[in-house]
Amino acid sequence: MHRQRSISPVCILLLFMSAQAGAQLRVIQPETADSLIRQHPKPALFFVTADWCPYCRLMEQTTLKDQELISCLNQYFYFIRADADEKRPIRFLGRHFSYQPTGVGTGEHAFIRFLFGKRKTAYPALILLSPRGATLFQLNTVTGPGNLLRLLQPFQKPETAHDQGKHSSTGPP
């Protein structure tokens, strides 16, 4: 006779917590975000970084490893890493952006300029855009996960509200 074992609620909770502890931040490319935003509108959080920026690496190793923040970002936002040193053409929100040389070995990508608009370019930057491309906020400094969660809180909307398109480009999506 085979005896069936039951799993205790504590074991189930520990399994769930260990699965959550290993959650990875879903990072998507701007071109992928373009089609995703059209199909399932929700805000896009851009982490604008540069390979040479030590503060950008600090945020990647600290803030962006926080499990509560990862869970929030994965559920309510599209997270896009935008490299200031990128040279390949980028398509986003139906527009094409390309690298613009400004001198010998220097230049600026039009996509980065689009993200910053008329605001100061500084790294790292977190720029939240509505599904229609309106800037909801921009933060040009290293920040901790708690502060970023507080900043994102007003923009956390259930998927169904985003799917139904019940937001405008001037307010929270």
C-alpha cells in the first residue's frame, strides 16, 4: 500500500518565497516595447545608462536587484534599459531614431535625446513614459528601491485598466 504524503503549508510558503527570491527583472528592448505597448498599454520605465558610468553600475547592483521592486516593475511596467552609447537605429512609438555623430569619436543617439527632451542629460536616469510617450517623471540620480517604489506607486494600475485604454497622455496611465 502506497502512503500519500501531504506538503505542509510552511513548506509551500518556503517554496513560494524561494521562487520569488530568484525573480529576475524583465528587461526589454525599445523595439519590443513598441509593439507590446500597442498591444497591452502600460507605462514604460527607461533606465538610461552608459557603460562608463559607475553610478549606473551601482544602481544595477543594488536598487535593481531588490525583489520587491523587481516584482512591481515586472507586474505594472515595461522596463527598458537604454544605453547612451548605443549606435544602432531604434524604432519606438512609431518613430525611427539614429545615432548622430557630433565630432571625432563622439555623438549622441536621437533616442536618448527623445527620452530626455529638453531636460538635462545626466546618468543614471529613470524616465517613466505613459503608453503614448508623455513623460510622467524623470529622476537623474542614484536612488534606493524604497524611494523608487514610492515614486512608481501612483502609476501602478491593474492590467485590465491599461488593456482598456482608460488613460490619457497627460495624466497617469
